[in-house]
Amino acid sequence: MSYVIEENVPIPARRMGAPNEYPFGEMTVGQSFHVKGRENFERARNAALGFANRKGIKFSCRLDEDRDGGRIWRVE
């Protein structure tokens, strides 16, 4: 495979990540929200972990099989 080397191609603006579909940035300590469905909960839990690591805050996530999903609390 060969590549074409080019000059004067502008660098696109840096993306700051996809818009967050979860309300992590709006939450205060003690608030929580429910995520319906186990797969959706797992995805939200992973997003909460990443958000918490970037922002220096903490969440607690618990699976709630009685309600088909789970809940995420902001704890710090």
C-alpha cells in the first residue's frame, strides 16, 4: 500500500468527546437516577466511572434486578 504525502492540510478542531447522555455533570451529592435494563446500566456505570475519574468526584452504582436495571448515586 502506498500513501500520498500532502502539505497545507489544516488540522481539524479537537473534539471534546461525545455529548454525555447521562446527567452526571448536573448531579449534586445525594442525587441519583435509575437506568432501565442491565446492559444500559453497565454502559452508564462505565460512563460514570470515566466521568468521575476525569472530574475527581465519586459515584456509587448498584444493580437493582427487581426494577430491571440499576441506580447511580453521586456520593462525593
